[in-house]
Amino acid sequence: LFRSGVVGVCIVGAGVSFLLGRNGSEVPGPSAQPVAVAPSSAPSANLVPSPIATRPGAAAPSSAATPTPTPSIDPVAAARSSLAAAYAADRVLFRPRDQWVIQLNSKWHGIVDPNQVAADGSHTFQATDIVAAYQALRASFGDRVLLLQSTDLGKQVAFPAKPVSEPLWTVVYDPGSIPSQEAANAWCRASFPNRFGNDLANVCYPRRATAPHS
């Protein structure tokens, strides 16, 4: 069954170069007697030309801003974070007391379900599919749709294909007012009118919410 669901900032400094000029002055050398020098149009070797002034109206040179790179986001990692946040919020609302609930989805990242199709068209479900399914079910049936883990209720079963590090995410509808299994079955038929038999049970499965046990 189920489902499914948070970025960096680069500050680029632009360097600016300044051209510094120094005006020299003509310093007379030591001499016992003044010597007459013929006028010359050649500039003195001791003079350093001043920087050329910017022409009025000309735009000052500017350095092009370096574009900030967009950080890449791993969708699976983002979905795992969404699942963890939703689980933390929903787990405190759930208390197994042998009441009837509806299991709407149950999957781990990487599970293969031949009866359902993932977003990429395959039968292999990822964390992105799990968080999307959870959000869709919550939008359809309200905030009593809760994201749990299989270890939170019922008989504990080992799944050989499930990696030890992967939670089995379990989505249940727990309004706290389903009096019997027949009432739970009636809710499933009304909520999924186009599904029947095993197809219906694959997306809407009544169960008792007992405390975890072996």
C-alpha cells in the first residue's frame, strides 16, 4: 500500500582594481654655478604623466556579476526529510487501543508492488512516491490520516526483501469512531467505489490497531 515527502546561498564578492598614479617633481641637481639651459620641448625625464581623466559622460568600467550557482537537490533525500517530519507530527496523535482503523498504504523505499504503478511508470516505489501518496490521502480524507511505521502497531512481521535501515511506512485512517469491521468495510466501499475485491483491499484494508506484539 502507499505512499509517500526542504536549499544554499553563495555570496560572490567582486574585486575592484584601482590605478594609482604619482606626480613627480623636477629636482635640480647640485651645481657650483648656474648653467643656462636652452628651452626644450621634450618632457623632463623626472616627470610622470598623470592618469588620463575619464572623458565626461563616459560610463565607468564595471565588472560583470558572477551568477550564483543553483544548488542541486536530491529528491529522494528531500522526500525522506518530509516523511520524517510528518511521522514526528502524526506519531504523537496515534494510540493503539484495539480500535478499528483503515490501512491505506504500506511501503518502504525500494519496494516492488506489481499491483500498483509508481510515478516513473515502474512498480518500484521510492520515498518520493510514498510522501506523494501520503499527502494525496491526507488531502482526500483529512487530518486523521496518519503516517506511522509498521513497528507502531500490530503483529511484528519480518520482510526478507526489506533493507534493515528502511522503515515500512504505514498510512492509516484513524477517526476513532469505526465501531466494527463491517463499518470499516463499508467506509472502504464508499471511499473507493471503483475498486472491488483484492483490488479494493490493496488500497483500503480494515485492521485492528493493537499495540505492537510478536
